[in-house]
Amino acid sequence: MAEPVAAPTTAPTTARLRAKAERRAALLTAAATLFARHGFDGVSIEDLGSSAGVSGPAVYRHFRSKQAVLGALLVEVSERLLTGGRAVVASTPDAAAALAALVRFHVDFALAEPDVIRVQDRDLAALSDLDRDAVRDLQRRYVEVWVDVLTRLHPTVDRAELRLRAQATFGLMNSTPHSARSLTGARTRTVLEQMALAALGR
């Protein structure tokens, strides 16, 4: 009688995939820090690899170029904001509560990822056309999440004006890389949330 054949295990594959994902995440984290500090043009593939603990050529196992690293960084953060913003609104039926939750959500992002904000402010033009279009499209859709909530609160106000309020408020909250230096994190959060809600008419 033939010996039973052991079922193949997926553990090694899973472990490899997890390790690959962790290295990719480490490279994006390193990219945010280095691009924020030195600018896109001031960072090499070797710099990225060294900061993430891999060789320069190993970066190409995850990204085809330095520009692709920048694209992944900014496209993925834009995707996270859109997905997160939609989830906040879906879980908060009351419009006023949804707006307050959106403000908290965005302030969380601004305080946690000031380097990404710096990179977007300075290096958006260095993206490929495809990635730049993707970032702008994701950002437009994120703005509309806010405008939809604001429309429920201010039904008589034109959407164009509400869109202006939302975009101006993003500028306020995204000022953290430049302004959040002398206060504690908790106090900075409180001030930003209060100012953002006031700017939005709440």
C-alpha cells in the first residue's frame, strides 16, 4: 500500500510574502523620511536601501525605479485617506458627528505622517504622469467625501463653496510639519480639531 502523501504546507510561502511586504513597507517608510529631509532629487536608490537595511540593488526587487517608490508612497497614502474617510462616514450616520470624526481622522494622519505631507507638498511634480493623475483623482474623491457631509449640514450652501472650505481646512490640518513643534501632541491635536471645525462652520 502506498505511503500517504503529506499535504503541502503554505507556511514558507506565507512567511516569504510577509517578509517581502515588510521590506517593502520599510522602504516606503525610509523614503518618506529621506525625501522629506533631502528632497526627491537629493536621495539615491543606495540611500533608500541603506536606510531600510537592504542593498541598493535589492530595492529593485520591490520597485522598478526611485520614481516608482515616490509613486507608491503618495498613491498609497491617498488611497488610505479615501478608504478611511469613507469608512468614517459609513460608520457615523449623524452628519455633525461624521464631520467631527473626519476631522479627528485627518488630524490623526497629519500628526502621524508629517514627512509624507512634506513630500507631497514638495515632490508631487516628480511623479510620473500616471501616478500624478492617480493621486489627484484620489484626492478629489477624498474632498468629495467631506463635501457630501458638509452638504448635509449646510444644504443651502453651494458645493463649490463647501469644497473651498474643505480644501482650506486641509491646509490648516496639514500645517503640522511646519507648526506642530512647540506644543505637546495632545494640545496640538485639540487646537487643530477646534480650528478645523470652526473653519468648516461647526
